[in-house]
Amino acid sequence: MRDGIVIPFEDQFLVITNDNSGGIGSKEQDVVQVPYDTVSYHAFRVAVMECLSLGATPISVIVNNFCGDEEWEELVHGVEKGMLELELDLTITGSSETNIPLVQSAVGIAVLGKKRVHTSPLIEPGLRFAVIGEPLVGEEVMHHKEKVAPLPLFQWICKQEKVVGVIPVGSKGILYELRQLLGYDIQEDKVRVGVDMQKSAGPSTCFIVAYEESLHEVIRLKAEEHFYTIDVK
């Protein structure tokens, strides 16, 4: 269901999730001009959210750097910023392309995790759905940081027992991810939510959560202004 691989390994499961970006950075021909720690922070954000959404505990990070050898430390710093927000202490490794200089920036980040049991979300009648955060992409992410779902909030929601499923929203938008969660091709006119359902959410600036009715007020109050109810007909 998610952009990750779950591999049986001895008495548990190995989980591998990743994200990448291109044309975003500090090179002259980059489409979006931002510092490299910002680039790696958001790539790590996506990969670690995917890992957590699969119920795994992150254990390590791999950074694939095509920006240049001098940019390595700044990229690592961005990953460390995300780790600090989640109170994680992970090993970081990776590689830099130093033979061929590229005219645009490119970064790939993978998160390795582990879990004891692997199950898929069971979506049953009576569940509630919500979007936490708003879909943002490109320079919007920098200009509207207050609308981005906080990583610690995502982590907290993933840990709640009455949460049935959590799914980060990517470039295909909320409606696409909702269909993946529900397991069928629900029509757009059967869904109501206070944000654009088709818009790209870039580096997973928002996510969908399915939960039991009794948890509704708890999540709404915890998420505050980031909370948007999804009405599914």
C-alpha cells in the first residue's frame, strides 16, 4: 500500500522507505532555491513518515548525495534536525557523487526500520477520517510553514491504539491516498474535506488518519488548526 518495502528478516520484519528530490537546492539552475539542510530535512521527513506509518521503528538513514562533496555536512544536518524533532538517535551513512558535477541538485534519502508484526489497516464501517495539515508544494512549503503537519504530531498519532491507519500524502494528492487507504476507487463527489483533494502535498506536508469514533475529539484537539475532517459518503 505504501511506498515502502517490508521484508521478513529472522523473527521480525525489515522496513525500507525512501524519498528523493531534484532541482531543489542552491545550484544556479535549481528550480527552487533553498539551503541543503532544508532539502534533506524534507526528504527525511517523507521517508521517516512512511516508515512510522508502516508501524516500524526507524534504525538508520542512508543519504544519496548528488549535490557535491562540500554539501554533505549540510545534508546530514537537515536529517539530524528531523531526528531531533522525533527524539530519534539513528546512524547515518551514504555516498556522494564526486566524479561528475551536476548542474542541478539531487538528493535521495532512505530510512531503514524494523517491526515485530506486519499487518495492513482494516478499514471498517464506522471509522472516522481526517486530514492533518494542508497540501503544499515547492516554494509554498517555505512560505507557509505554519500549515505543515508537525512531525511530532504525526509520530504521536501513529502511536495511538485506536488509530487504524495513517497514510502520508504525496505528490498524487489526498484523494489518491484516500483511495489507497479505503481499497477502492471512491469518486470525488463522495468525499468532502476543507482542503484541495487533488493538489500535490510535496514533502508530505499533510497526512490522512483513520480512527475509531471515540478518538475523534482527542485527535481534533491535539491537531488544533491542522485538523480537517474527511466526510466519506
